[in-house]
Amino acid sequence: MTRRQALWSGAGIASILAAPAIGRAQSPVELTMLDYSTGPAGETLSRLASDFTAENPAIRITRQTVPQNQYQNTLLQRAAAGQPADILDIDGPMTPGLAEAGVLAPIDAYVDLDLDATFYPAPLSTARWKGKLYGLPAGNNAEVLVYNKKMLADKGLTVPATQDELRETGKKLAGNGVYGFAASAYGGEECTWNWLPYFWSRGGNLDDLHSQAAVDALEFWGGLVRDGIAPAAQLSWQTAEIEPRFVNGQLAMAMLGSWQLRSLDANAKQVGLDYGIAILPAAMKPGEKPIAPFGGEVMAVGSLDPAKAAAAWQFIKWVQTPKVIVPFVEQSAYVPASKPATVLFESNPANGLFKAVSQMLPTARSRTELLGASYYEVSGKITTAIQQVMTGAADAKTALGAI
């Protein structure tokens, strides 16, 4: 009797019905991942979901994307409708607001890693809010100092490591159509982001913007423009617009985002520019490291279903495996947030461009650690104060007094 004949016989049907359920394949847990990534980054997320499913057939992940400017509203709408996404790839500063809105699910009960020993404190803090963990940091970026080696060498100067050294070195480099230093002061988060290292490294905190540290840091930042060290035009330059001006010799030193370093390297090689990359000179004393902000995403859990939340955690934990996360952060021009992944990342000579970013990560700080969801509102006011001082419309104390 053929197999088909056996199945159609009464005995065959009876034997199938009597077979123990344990032998039947269970349906996989279906998860939805919602993100805003496009291009190579989006392709990488799709590959991660596919690779994980291949290794873990009991879990299936379907990826959905929405435009970045609609992302947060989409998360809120889905949660309100009782249809939250299970895995979210969110901008780190979103964590407090989304957690308080009930969009994110705490996952402390599922965690089986020594997180504090594995991750750098600041990146990990972006995945936590009010003592609860909602995900893990996927990688980080930051601003660094780039400098023209020949310009410094011609005047016998060394790379500045403190705020005082930045001012003095920048002053000696400025002249003959060259500015000693530049950093984007364009209206928006870029402006505040670039100022924060010089504020935090003086001992300032975002919950006290009327402190002497805030006044001094803002006066220092505005003085770079007033003294001709930095161009007033930087108020209209985004960070991406600074790179070509540095490459063509208009700027001796500049702050650039780590996401631009590969482009900078390629463009510098084309014109024969000998340049260097260093940590930000925001420290107050030689030997100190700056306290800098950083960007990057948190891979968080949004499911309210315990089984789905547990499965989502398995994916997020898998992504942090060094062999998985390192290609992901390389593609995104990030550095890893975990120490084991950093070892693998730094073993690749091509990632030497990002050494300064990794060096600042241990002393970095989360922008939302004190202000939570209100950070962006305060940041907008800080940007206004910075621009007022840079243009001479107000002194530092007056500008901060309006916040």
C-alpha cells in the first residue's frame, strides 16, 4: 500500500488522529518589527530579521517601515489601537516619552545577561527609564575633532585637548582666509548637541541652565565667533556642510559627526589632505576626557503580549552577538555600545577612523537622563540662547535667563 492509500484508509485516519500532539509542528510566534530605516540600513535590518528566523524557526519576524517624521505618531496610534509593534528601532532620546506613553514594554523579567558588565553605562541608560529596561542600544555615533596636520605643524602647534587649548590654538590658526575652528550652530538639535560637551565638561547639568557652568560654557562658545576663531556663517551650516570646507582648507579644525568620517577620508585622499581625528577638546584639564552626548538607536520591545515580548527579547539579545552587531554598526557608521563587540570592531583596521568615538563612549552622557521626554523642548531653548550669544544679540547670562 502506498503512503497516499494508507492516509485515505480508515486505519490510516485513525492512526493520525491518535498520534500524540507533541509530534506536530507548532506555529511560530509572529513578531512585527517597526522602524524608519531606508537604504542600506533598512536592507541590513531586513537581513537580520531573516537570518534570525532561519536560526530560530519558532519565531518569525515581519519588518514594516514608516517615514521617520511619522514614526513616533505611528507608534502611539498603534499602541492606542491595541496593536503595538513587537520590536521597535527607536532613536535613543525617544525612550522616556514612549515608555511613559505606554508604547514600550519593560523587559527586566526576560533579561539573562549581565548588562552593566557588558555595556557602556551611557548607551545602556538610553534603554532605561525610571529603573526599568525597555531594550538594548544598537550602536552609537558622536562628534569628533578633525584637524589639518600641516596647518598645525607649520605653526608648531599640537592638537588641543582642553577648552583653553582649543581657543588658543584656534586663534593662532585663524587668518588669511582660514578659520581656526568651526562647529555647526544651525538651528535645531545639532546646535545644542555640539555645545553640550563644553557645558557638561565644566560640571554643568541640564536641569540647571542658570548655573555658572552654563554661563561660562555659553560665553566660551560665543567668544569663538566674536574673536574670529570660528565663522559666524556656522549658524547656517549643518554638520554635513562643514566637511567640504574643512577638506578645501577653509577650516584648520572642525567638529564632524562620526557618520561623515568615511566620506571625509575618501574626499581627503582625493585632494591629498593630511588630516587627523581626535576626541573633542572639551575637557577642562589635561588628561581628562570630555563628557559628550551621543546618538544612536535603541532596539526596544513594544509588545504587551508576554510570549511575544519574550520572543522579541531573544531577537534583541541575538542582535548584540558581536559577529552580528559589528557588521550592523559598521554599515551605520556607528561604534558598538557593548564591550565585547568593541573588541571585535577595533580589530578591523578599517574601523580606525572611529577610534576617537570609542574613546569618548565610556565617559559619555545621555541627553535625556535628567529631563526625560522634556529634553527636546529644553534643547530648542538652548539653541536659541546659543545663537543669541554668537550673534551678539544677548550676553550668556541674559540668554540663559530666558529659559
